[in-house]
Amino acid sequence: MAVSSPELKAFLLGTPFFGGLSDTSLDLLIPMLVERHFEVGATIVAEGEPGRSMFVVHSGELVVSRLGHSGRSIRMASLAPGDFFGEMTLIEMQNRSASVAAQSTTVLYELTARNLYMYCKTDIHGYVLVMQNISRELCRRLRRADDRIAELLVHQAEQ
């Protein structure tokens, strides 16, 4: 389990996932997190596998990739401290949409769907804020994807 410390609390409050939570809400949620350590090259999650948890990056660098139709790995994004991933499986209960691998020694905090459900039962206001935070981040990602698609379409039309 994660050890609660003032440094950890400050870090978590500075992330998009935990931003805005009260001390009381954060104190209920922190014991539900599990600290995970990964070495360079480790696969954290694999595209297509069942997923029932999400992760917050505490330290390290990660890369998100998907397999293209040709079977080639396509780099989709990079993740750094404060970023989070895997939240889609908590919302839609589908398999992982991408793979995530450690590019350096990495420390992550994992929150399972079961613990998020327990959190909902103990602190509905904190839970709603966490879900709003997830929604905001998903909207940011969708806007970035829209921008990329528009750029690709313009580039394709110019050729």
C-alpha cells in the first residue's frame, strides 16, 4: 500500500486526477492506492488485455503505443510524472485500448475499479470530483485527437 506522507499528498493534489480533493477525501483515497515499481522496458499494460485499474505516474517516463493494421507498433503519447492512464477501463469496462511501457525506472500508484467503487460508497463528493477530473482529462485528449485528425486531413488534401 502507499504510505501517506505530506510529500505524497502534495504530489497527488498537483495531478489532474486528484486535483481539488479535500484533505479528508484524499486521506480516504490514499490507502486505496498501491505503489508499483517498474524497470526500464517493462510493459505496464498491454493492448487488448482485460483492465480493471488505472495508474498515476509518480516518477519515470512511459510511452503509450498501439498496434497498427500492419502489426507495427505506433507511438501514441508519452507520459511523465503527474499523468494518469488506464482510466478508460474504469468507465467502460473494456479491454485495454493501448500498451504502456516504462522508458525509465518508474513508480506508479494503482487504483483498482473495486477500490474506486469502495471510495464511491465512503465519499460520494470526492468520488464525483474524481470522475469530473477524469472527464476533463478525457475531453482534453479528445480535443488533441481532433486537432491531429484535422491536421492529417489538411495534409492529405494538400497532396
